[in-house]
Amino acid sequence: MPYLHAPEDLGELLEGEPRFRVDQLRDWLYKTPVLQTEDMTNLPQEVRSRFSDRLWPFTVEVEQSADSGTTRKWLFRAPDGAAIEAVLMGYPRRATLCISSQAGCALGCTFCATGQFGFERHLEPGEIFAQVAYAQAFLRQIGMPGVPDHLTNVVFMGMGEPLANYNRVREAIRRMVEVMGLSARAITVSTVGIVPGIKRLAEDPWPVYLAISLHAADNELRTSLVPINKRYPLEMLVAAAWEYFEKKGRRLSIEWTMMDGVNDTDDQATKLAVIANRLRAHVNLIALNPTPLTEETASPERRIEGFARLLANHGVNVTIRNTRGREIDAACGQLRIVAGKSGIAG
Ligand code: SF4
């Protein structure tokens, strides 16, 4: 499985072959990824056959399409049974891939499908990067109607908390930026608030976007929804986010999942406005995609609009995000539930 080797170590796979063959293979994996080894046209059959049945570090267990073919969701399965989810969302000028950094998640946010499963394991850098390569190959070779033929954005908003798997995520980002050539400005790392991870990210050379999944604007409510808030309370999180902003000069975003009667009150909006203004952050509101495993339900549309208006009245930049892929359960961890229900999952 070549993606499990660092790009610099691919020579180990092609022992005895000249250097240019290793470079060719690296280009097929990183620069112009392809869905199968047969498409690596300048590599001799003998070389391709060395890894033809194991190009990807996972198999595609479920593939679903929605929104007239402009949303595609994959449930990948690693050989040890770990589930990896990725969602590709196409727009006229953008193709955004949402990727996973862990199989499962240990942080147990109450409203999150992945959180209810618990933690399986960290994903390796190659498993994280391969999601990007797979989507890139998909766009180039199969494509989506009216969507660019390459990825324009990658967001770490799938399964897992990326900053709880720091070193591997860092290495995956390095491969995206330094080997694939994706702009760091096209990458967003989303965290529920692992403060030491935010500080480390600030030290790294790449100016990736930082998104804070806030969901509540006071410690009491936040700890009840996002238990890690107990260890890294709001004051610490806001201070670390500000430090990141100052160091990188990248606008921060705040993600807020709207839950009916939970965090959609005027009081929360007012408190959120204070934090958003302090961080000069953009706020994204998204209705909860409820799952059979979570108690919370989505805020009604009118409440979301009212909440957004209140924020705007306080001078906050706010966007109501549409929920892509509703009919295919495109929120993180949800495809796995569906697969489990239908007996597909192991
Ligand atoms: S919201 Fe993110 S951090 Fe929280 S349980 Fe889900 S995957 Fe983990």
C-alpha cells in the first residue's frame, strides 16, 4: 500500500528500479492521483503489478451520491476494520473535501454521531492523505457535473478530532502542501478546542485556516455538550485562538451546530457575539443533522434565521450553511450508522 510509505520512502517499494521510476510513481500518487494502478500509464506493467491490488490503504465499502451528483460520500474500510469517512461537496467554482483524522473519536460530544461510537484508533498520515488523493482522482477521472476537476479545499471536519492526532495530521498536511502542491490556504483544521494542539499548529509553517467548533458560549452549557471543555475551558480556548490569529493572520471561523432549545437562544447569541467580535471571527451556523444516537434535534429554520440576525445586529459576520447530503446522512459518523444498520459494516 504505497500511501502508507512517506513520499520520500517510495524507493523501498521499487527496489532495483531506477530513480526516475520512483519519481514517476510519486507523481501518480501525489501530483496526479489515479483510481487504479492500470492508469499509471508510464509505469511498466511489471512495476504496476507490484502493488496493483493494494493501491489504496482501504477499500470503498459504501459510496453514495446526492444533490444531483454534486455530493459524494465514501465509507472507506481499512484492512483492520477501521471505518474512515470522507464527503466531497462540489460547487460551480469549488470542490471541498471533508476528511477524517481518526476512526471514531474519544471526545464524546453529545450531539455527534462519531462521538457516540467511541474511539477506534488514530489514522496514519497515509490514510489521511489517501482520502484526499482518492477524491482528487475521482474528480479528474470521473468528475461531478459543473464542478472543477480538482480539489480546491480540504477541511478536517470528518470523523475525529484532528488536533488529538497531531503528528499524523501534521504529516498529512505536509504531504498535501509540499508534495501535492495544495495551497495551505485551501486547508481548514477544525477543532473542538484542544488548546495545546492549537499552539503547536501556530508554530507550524503552513498558514492553514483554523475553525473552532464552539457550539456553546458559556462554560456550563459547553461542558455539557463538549466534555473536553472541562479541561480546556472557553477562556483558554479563546486565548489560544487569538494567539493563532495574531501569529498567522488568518481569519478564524467559529462553527456552531444549531440545536433546538439547547444553544439557539438569544442569550447564547449575545454571548457568542462577544466571543466572535473579540476574535474577529466569522460564524457559520449549521442545523444539527440528527442521528438515532443523539438526543438533540435541529433548530427550526426560523430560529436559525433569528439567531443569525441577532449576531449580525451585534456586528458579527455570519453565514447559515446549507446542509449538504441530508438524504445520504452526510454528517460525520452517520454513514457508519447506516452501514451498521444494514449489516454492511463489520
Ligand atoms: S464533534 Fe468532533 S470532537 Fe466531538 S465527538 Fe464528534 S468527531 Fe469528536
